[in-house]
Amino acid sequence: MAQRPDVILVAGDLFQGDAAQRRAVRPALRELLGRLHARGGVYAVQGDAELHTDLADLLVGTDVRVLEDAAVERTIGDRRVLIGGNRLRWAPDVARALRQQLMDADPSVVRILLAHRPDVVLALPTDAAIDLTVAGHTHGGQVALPIYGPLVTFSSVPRSVAAGGLHEVAGNRIYVSTGVGLVRQQAPQVRLGARPSVGLVVLR
């Protein structure tokens, strides 16, 4: 918030746990996310952790808007920005239609695609008319080795992309957030070589 972003994008996986654990953390999580404000809006999409929960219910009382294969247009300064959010499953017709809507938009509009899994960039045509895709999912691998990179990514994008940061895949720019937390349950509760981060991307 100190960076005064124009738009805030949350790529899913807000909290991983069972129903009782979610109920226990709900007030604190709402209070934390309730601090997020941006003149262009705050938007989130469903992550794997939200597959069997009501993400909108979790965000009651906050400014965070969930995008479910839908797009919103905002004017920020002298630019129009079209932000589209895909649900977790990016292959169905409604998900493809959302991406096509972004690609068909006026070229003067800044077009941003928000999705949980970075694999969605592999479904885009080469040099698609989408200015930036933002995703999460990989957590930077959580455990990454020098030179080799993340040991496990659970993604089909190149390992260097799954490691996080700003990249280009087949002419399409994608920013993959490494996030700030850990995968819970059976995964090791550790991050090594994959620093937690909140990314700031400047579009020019």
C-alpha cells in the first residue's frame, strides 16, 4: 500500500485449510485484505486453495472483487484498463471467451489477464493482444536451487517462468507471483531459495 498502486491483483490461494481452519482465520483474513485499496480497484481470482470454498464469502467487507471469467474496465489517469479474470479452469468455453474479449478490445486499451495458474499463458496465441498476464500457483517452487531453479512447480510453463517474476512466453508477457506463504497439509513447511514477495509491475 505504501507504493500507492493503481490496481491490486490477487492471484488466488489466500488460505489453505479445512472448513474449521477457514472459519477460525476468516476475521483476521478479512481485516488484512480490508486494508487493500486502489483507485483502479482490487481484484482476485480463485486459486486451488479456494476450489471447494466460497471465495466471495471470504472477502465480505473488503474492496476485493472476485472475477469469475469476467472483465471490468477502469479509467486510470488518461488510460483505459481492461482487466479480465479467469476461474481456476481456463479451458472451458466461457474462459476462452473471456480471453477473446480481451484480445478483441480496442488496441488503445491496456489489457490484463488475471489467472491463478500460469499455464493459461500457454493457451494464448503467439503475440496475443493481451498486454500482461498475472498468475501465481507455483509459490516460486518454495524450494529452489541455484542455477537449477525450483525443484517442483506443478506447472507446464518453463521452470524459469514458474520460478516467478516477469517473463515472456511465445511473445506474451507474464508476471508470476511467488506469493508470501507456504503450501500447507502434506507439503514441507519451508521456503528455501524462493523468497516470499509482493510484486510491483509498472506498465509503460
